Amino acid sequence: QVRLVESGGGPVQPGGALRLSCAVFGLIFDSSDLGWYRQAPGKQRELVASIKRGGITDYADPVKGRFTISTDNAKNRVFLQMNSLKPEDTAVYFCYANGPRTIIPRQWSDYWGQGTQVTVSS
């Protein structure tokens, strides 16, 4: 079945760095659009960064110049490198994918990971 599994979150001081990782199972990885979203307490989930098949990336304005999304296609993994972290980056971060299943029928759907907590504070 399709699974997205995040890791790498945790507490960090302002100005620090973290790298989030997402392992994708059950999708044709190279045909999928991928991204990272985040949700702070009391707020809606929002897009942080995305990478489409073909390698085109997009970033939310608050993280431009600080965050980088990348993939390792051989390992079916998506990464989010987060540098110069700020308290306002505190949120649960979710891995996202839209693509075809590995098995037949090849249904195209949205999929979400379970989330990993990032807390930026002194």
C-alpha cells in the first residue's frame, strides 16, 4: 500500500538547522509531484516547498533562501533542508505526494505522511 514516512524533526535553537526526510512507498516516484507542508497550532496547513516531476521547485515566501527541497530518486526519498530556523517555523511538517500507484490499477491520488514536529525555541 501507499505510505509516506517522515523523520528528522525535533527541537532546535533559532538560527539552527534540520533536515527532514520522507520515504515514499507504493508510488511510481519519478512520476509523482512531491512537497512539504506545515501546520502550526490553530492555523491551516500551508505549502512550504514543492518539487514537480522534472525538477521544478517552488517555495513559500517566508522560507525562500533558507529551505531547500530535493529528492534521491534511487531511494524514493524527499528531503527538506531547513537552515537559519526561526521561531515562526515551529509546526508539524507533513510530506505530500501526488502520483500513480505502483500496482495496477494505477490510480492517481493525493497522499500524506503522519507528520513530524519541528520546534524552534531558546
